[in-house]
Amino acid sequence: MIKSIIFDFDGTLVDTAPGLILTANKIFKKYNKDLIDSQQGFLIASNGITAFLKLRFTDEEIGNNSLFDEFFKQYTKDCCHDVNFFDGFDDLLKTLKNKGILLGIVTNKPRIFTNKIADSLKINQLFDIVLCPDDGYEPKPSSEMLTKALGEMNLMPSEALYVGDGERDIIAANRINIGSVFASFGYVNPNDLPDVWGYDYCIKNPLDLLKLIN
């Protein structure tokens, strides 16, 4: 019986791409680089700051300059820009909560951004646990955060599902035998090969999760 659903954050639960794209274009404009459009940003939004910087800067430029810190500081201001749930999640989370399903977030997104976005969406009260790497855990594809989440909720792996849009999410779940759910509506790059990731289930929209737990 499924007692908990744990979510990745960016590209699964929440569309955070607009804030990342806004920050990226501010940085690119400052350094006279070409701006990116929404589609370019959407495809890499799950991969974090470095992925955006690599669109316009060499590895050497990123390594030798304070570009990462500059992006991080600016994104702290922009992270809530146009942020919202993917369609269907607002009502779904409340439905799951009313069914007694424990809800969690396990994300590679730094805590400062996760908290600010969760506050802006007013969802903190819905989640029983939220874990980020800077809480002292290895980032995904390590399963360390998922193991901690299960322990905190006193659950066996067979009693939970982990929902994510990236290969790292599927790997992390499969390593400890949590049911892995691929969110195909997320930040999936055309070069990705999700059919070989080994997920247990695929959902095309959030409401498909109700079918899994029922």
C-alpha cells in the first residue's frame, strides 16, 4: 500500500524555469552574450546554475571567474519570478493530503531557493518532509536523501513512490527500491532517453498519480 509520495522539485512539482531564465539573461546581457529563449531554458532547468552558464561561457571562464556566485546571488532575488505548479498539482496535493498520504520533497535545489519558492506558493504545510543537499546529504543520484525521508516518515521503500523528471531521480529511487515515477511533462531534453532509465511508472500529468495509489 502506498503511504507516501515524494517529489523532485524543479520540473516535476514546480515550474521554476522562468526565474532561472530571467537570471541567466541578466548575466548574459551583462557580459554581452546572446540571450536565451524560454524553450532553451526549459530544457535545462533541472540541471541547475552550471548548465545555464555553460550555454554561453567556457568551462575555463566558469572556473576562473565568480560567475557561479554571481548567478546564485541574482537568482536569490529572481527565483520566485513567475513560479507556479505544473497544471493539476495544486488540487492534487490537497487531495492526496486528505487521503492521508504523506508528502515529501527531495531535491538537489539548494535550501534557500526551495524555501523561498515553497513560501511563495504557500505549500509548506502540505509537506511532511523537505530535504536538500545542503542539509548535509549527497545530491541525487545518491539515494541518501530518499533513505533519510523514509526513515523520518517510518516507512518501508515499498510504501512510497518517488516522482521525478530526470535520470538522476530514477536512479536514486531504484537504488533503494522505491517505486520510481517518471514525470514526462517535466524538463525533458530531446536528447534524453527516458525509456532506458528503468523507471517503474510513467505519468503524463499529475492526476495520473491518483491511479497509481488507487
